[in-house]
Amino acid sequence: MIDPADSQRILLIFPRTGQDVYGVNVGLPLGVLSLATMLEQAGFVPLILDERVRGDFETHLRNNLSSRPLFVGISAKTGFQIKGGLFAAGIVRRTDPTIPLVWGGVHPSLVPDSTIQHPLVDMICLGEGEHTVVELAHCLAAGRSPEDIPGLILKKEDVSSRTAPRVPVENLDDLPSPNYELVNARDYITIGHMMREPQLQLCTSRGCPYRCGYCYNLLFNQRKFRCQSAARTFREIRRLHDDFGIRAIFFYDDYFFGDRRRIHELLELLEKSGLRMQFEVSCRVDYLDQADDALLQRLGDNGFRELLIGIESGNDDILRLMHKDITVAQVLRVNRRLAQTGIKCKYSFMAGFPGETEEQMIDTMDLMCRLLEENPNASATPLGIYTPYPGTDLFHKCLAAGLTNFPDNLEEWSDYNWVEARHSYLDRRQIRFLNRLNVLSRFFDPHAFQRFGNRFLRPLIMLFYHVYHAIARFRLRHRFFAFMPETLLLNRFQQAYVDKAHRRLLRRRD
């Protein structure tokens, strides 16, 4: 006898990203969890399969296909996660070719034309999917065609068509609070980068009003910022504290500080409650540069103890090229102010922009080191490799600079990454130089290594860090990058560590 609930089941798949280290950067799949919560409230039975934390993922997937879900949703961001999505989609197709495969997330929304052409893609959910997936589920359950549902790209007999645009959610308070019972929330507790506190994750806003020429938000959210009210944000914070005993939260918001009034109201609520929390949150240099000392002190007193700040370049010409709307002088000024507050900060950097010279890349490396030297509370990510997205301002500049090897199918997109330069507008010397800078930059900041390994392995990792840190700084100081045989070895070691950590997780869960 068939369980009536089987006809209402929906599988939502979140594949590995390729850089997943359990307990370090494997956070809640908040986008998928939001969809699942909406589906559950609409009377459906969603099941989230997160490959990052699920032992024997393939077996679990096959077992949950036996009663034929309404559809299988696959979330994908550009890069390695697409590879896992294609693997899962292939299993679904071979098991039951009649199950619709619905792709969503940043990549299908930004590159829908090449995505929908793939034989393992039946539909694309464009942009925010909360209302779209609910309407789609009702439609498929009733046996109707989804052609009247806004926010979809459909494919029938290899011909694709786009439905009417979906209006984004205007008031985020209207969305339900995530149902953490749909996942094992404790699987997603991570350790803060510098605060060293167990933390869970929240997302309280969407979009960003700024115009950075490399950012997916230019297309995905059209530079429109929306946020939960301060009261709703505080309730979500309190819920994680009360339900899971969490005293630290990582905010997934693209730009948390987009509404100044909300920030002041939230600070008031935190002060009145006496709730002692720690927050890791994104911020901008210009926001901090305009903030007075009283506001910085107030942020620090109320738990905003680690700020994630995108610097991207140490050269003003490159900052102007990417429309970052900040200057190196601002960065140095803010860094010195933060050094006096006790607020910790983590800076991010990129290189490999069209027209960027080796000297300009070295400017970024020099700034990274200077910031760390002038502020003991500062940390830095490794030098990321700029990866152009279609439709952004910088993408068009990359085309003008000679970009010809841009991916045009999902398999090629699955090899796109942020740790290896391969763009055709860079010559071989530039690619080799940029990849070497990426390796060196991984050893500028000890905080990046302190979260890895157990209490027995960590001392060895830190010893390795300190040995190569001295070599990396010597190379930068003397501009000696001509011979670096260790680059390949270090890249392989890093990936082997990530893969081993994932296998260890799977064995433990099995």
C-alpha cells in the first residue's frame, strides 16, 4: 500500500562544493532550507539531501527515489558543486526518467541559457525560489503544466521557454522562520575563524546596493537590498541561542549593514536583552570609515567582534576598474582604527583582473601583509583568482581583453574555480605568476590554519605553516617568484586534506 505522503514528497539536493571541511566551513544550506520550510508549510514532504554531511550519499538518494518524488531540486553555484549536481541528476535520470529535474541557485539563474540545454536539466528556477517551488509542487501534484508559473525556464522536446518574471520577495519578514528539524542543525556547527567559538549561521538580508563589477548581485538582485526587521532578526538570533545553546552566529548576508536604522534598532534590542553573543558578519570599508568611534564601540560591545571586509586589491587603479568605490588610503585608515577597538576583521583579496599588471598584483600582496602587521586583530584570506560572470561590467572588459575560453556547458562550468588562473586573456607567464601568488598568500595569516586538524595534528599543521611562512615572506620581500616547485605540491596537499576530511566524516556518520 502506498503512503499518501509519498505523492507529496520532494527531494532537494545540496551537492559538495569541493572545499568542504566539516566543522570549519560546512554551514547550513540556508537557501535550500528556506525552500523546504515553505514546501512543508504548503503541505508537502520535503527531504534535504546534503552531500557535505550525508554518508553514502548515493545510496540515500537511490532509496528516496523508490516512491517517485514530485520533482528533484538541485542547488548549484558555479564550480565544483555543478559536478555533484550532475552526478545526482544522472542517478535520478537512470532510476526514473519521468522525475522532473529542477535546477536552482546562483549558477542556473546567472547562466540559464547554457544550463537548460543540458540533458539532465528539465527546468530552472530563476532567482529566489520560495514561492516558485510551492506553486510548481501544487502544479505537478495536480498533473498540470507549469507554463503559467512565474520564474521558470521549461524544456519540452529540447525546446526551452521562459515563463513570466517572478517578483522578488519584498518583505523578508513574510517568509517563515527556517524549520531546523528538516536537517540535523548540529551537523552545521562550525568554529569561528578568529573568535574560536562554536557557531551556527543565519541570513537576514538579500542583495547589496553597491556596484562592484565582479559581483553576482549585479544580476541576481539588481543591486536591490532587502532585509528582515530588527525585531525579526533578533528573534532568529535568540532562537539559535535558546534552541541550540549557540553563543556565536555567522551571518551569510551579502551585506549585513545595508540599512543603518535596522542596525541601530538591533543594537538596542541586544542591549535591552542582555544576550551575550558573538557575530561574524560582512561589512564594507567605507561604512566603517564613516562610522564614529561610538558606533564602533557599540558594535563591539554587542557582539559584532569579527567583520568580513572585501578589500580585493591593493592598487587604486584596479579598485576603480572593479567599481569598488573605496581607496587604499581608506583601507589603511580603517585598519588602524579597528586595531584600537578590539574588533577582529578578516580581509579578502583577488587578482587576475583584465589589464592588471604583475606590479599591481604585488601591490595587493604588500597591502595584505601591511594590514596584518599594523593590526594584530586582522586576518586575511588567500589571494582569490578573479572569475568573470556573464553580464557583469567586468565580464565585458574581459571579453575586450581577449577572453575566449569561457565555459558554454555545465561540464566546463564545473571545472571553474577560484584557486587556479586559467583565463585566456592572461598569458602563460601571468597565469603562472598569479597561481604562485595564490600559494604564497595562504601562508601570510596563521589564523587560517588554527582551525584545522585535531589536538594531535594541529601542532604539526602549525609547524608546517611557520616553516613555509618564512619562505613566503622572503619571496615577497625580495620579489623572488621565478622558481617555485612547491606550488604543485602544496595545491595537491591542500586538496588531499579536504578530501580526507570529507571521507573521515562519511565513515563516522555511516
